[in-house]
Amino acid sequence: MRRVVVVGASLAGVHAVEALRERGYTGEIVLVSGEETLPYDRPPLSKSALLDQARFDDLALRPPQWYEQQGVRLLLRSRATGLDLAGRVVALADGSVVEFDGLVIATGAAPRPLPLPCPDGLRVHQLRTLADARGLAAAMVPGRHLVVVGAGFIGLEVASTARQLGLEVTVLEAASAPLNRVFGTAVGGWFRRLHEHHGVTVRCGSPPEAVETSGNGVRVRLRDGSRISADLVLAGVGAGPVTGWLQGSGLDIADGVRCRPDLATGVPGVVAAGDVARWHNRLFGEEMRVEHWTNAVEQGRHAAATLLGAREPYCPVPYFWTDQFDAKVRVVGRVDPGGEVAWEREDDTSLVVVFGREGVVQGAVCVNAPKRLAHYRRAIADRVAWRDLARDLEPVAPSASVDRGDGGW
């Protein structure tokens, strides 16, 4: 291959570049990004960088000279708009094209807009890019009232940060508990109590119907007829893979780019990695798409190896984290609140809950419990039988542990 094009200056994209060079690839590498800044780390955007805006300047994944040293041609402000597999070219928004021999698709995910009427975007924020975070940080003035729509990870992280900055915070969730779709109602209730303990108002089960302009702020109208006045709103209603530019290309697109177990797409010389990739994880016997930091790093490197001829399947135990107030939340494996659920520990500051499916341990949520995290990660990788691990734990009926809410987002 004379030229590899990496579309998406993401965590997965940068690690794909790095792995290509480490594995001896000496051809040309072109890194395509729709943003105007060098690739940067995203997790701090909802946490430490919002708390201390000076940190916005320290988020670059690699310094500028690294790209020169690696022989990478950076195409910033160059959003990909199409893919011609027969011609082996990527089309860009400015009308130009980039030819490739090998292609890494790493365009990540983008936040979903609020599915309801809203005023201008100056008061309704999303959070995905550095520009989004700078705009949100400028509006998060102590004493203001922030309404967060959606009690997922991003929404709860920003709620935590906003409280620490001295804002009044209300979180609105359509389901019966925060993080309900991920962890179920019972575990979600623990997170609700955590946020309420720190002064966050959490309202579940009555989703917004509209966001209206009200003087210098906004007013959120709920389905139950009540209204909440605020200074700004954050939409945290999930994200979807960025695959619009691939429509009509011939790739298999279904909630992401569908890949083989080794992250190859089925088209020679084309692989995918990170939030945009959907692949079959043989360890769990299922197809999955994972939107988390560790997966992006590992998949970027694995996809690069596949592009260079390796054929090993990618079979990780997924891992991710979220920090909210003083709770360091760590999650391993696949958490299915509709399967077997058992509690090992629960108090005001820590939580350990284990999840199983089809007779084996599948996942665990560990809050302020790092030693238990390592224990369950090994158990998941070894496919330990559920009955052997959960006999001393407190079971929770699956029907009581998950509630899909009234319509969702």
C-alpha cells in the first residue's frame, strides 16, 4: 500500500496512525478531520476542562511535531462527504478527493439533537467537540440554572461539574431512573441518590415537550404540564455513529459500520475502529458497538494491524469509566439489566453490582471499588459460571431491574 487514509482525527484514528508506523508501514498516511484543531482527548470536556478552562489548551493527543515525525499529512477542516470504493477515493466537503490504497474509518459518533422544538442554539447546548465545550463553559456561570435533558453519562458528568462550579442543576430523564437503559432502575436509583445528595434536582418519568425562549433564558415545558425556567439547557440524549458520508458506498451500515471479528469491513483494504465500528465480539458471542475511550484506543491499533495483514479477532472485555462528584465509576464487560443481576455491596459511597447472562458472568459496575473491578474483569474473561460467583450475592429480579421508560428519547 502506497497510501493509507484515516478518516476521523479521533482517538481511534490517531492510535491507528501510531500502530501503522510501529508495525513498519513506511508509505504515506493522510489523516482527514472535519475539525480545525489537532486531535484531542474528549473525556475531559465534560469534567476537568469544564472545571478549569485553562485545561482546554492541554487536550491535544499528540503535539504538532509528532505528526511531522510520523510523516502524517494532516487535512484539517476537511470533512469527508462520500466514499467511492471502486475508485478508491474519499470525497471532501470542498469538492476535492483523496485517493487511498488502505482506509481506516474512524469518524466516531455525534450527539443526537433534542427531538422537540427548541429556540436558537445559543441557549441549548450539545457536548461533543472542543468548540461545544468552550461554548458551554462560557455559559456555566455560578448562580445560573442549568437544565440537563437526559440522565446518561454525559448529562450526569456535566451535572456533577456544574454543581461543583456553583450552578443550580435540574436533570430531566424520560425513564424511571438515571442510566436506566444501561444499568436498570435499581442501579440507576443509586446514581439518582448520589446526585440528589449533592444538590441536583432529578426529575424522572415526565419528559420535556418543548424548550421555549423566556426573557434572557429558556423555559422547558414537560409532558405533565409543568414548566422549568433556566438560563441554559444541555441536550444529553445520546449519540449515533457518523456514517452519513458512507451512504451509497456499498459498505454494510447498521448502527455503525459492520465489521468482521478482526475489524475488516469485507471490502479489501478497508477497516473501521472506534465509536463508528460494529463488530462481532467472540468472547460474548454478539455484535456490539462501544462508545468509550479504551475501546477506541485498542480498536484503532487492532484495525491498523488488520489493514497490514493480521487476522486475529478483536475480543476484549469492554471497560469504561465515569467520574461524578466523588464517585469513581468503573464498568467492565457487558451489562444487561434484563438478565441476571446481583448486588455485592451498596452504601452511600460505594457500589458493586454484577450482571450475568446465559449462565455466565458478563459484567460488573464498581463504584469506588478498584480491587473488585480487577476481580470481575478476570471472571468475565474466564467466563466464570454465574452460579459459582453469585451464590453469596443478593439477587435482583430482572423484571425489577430494568424499565425502558415512557417512549425514551
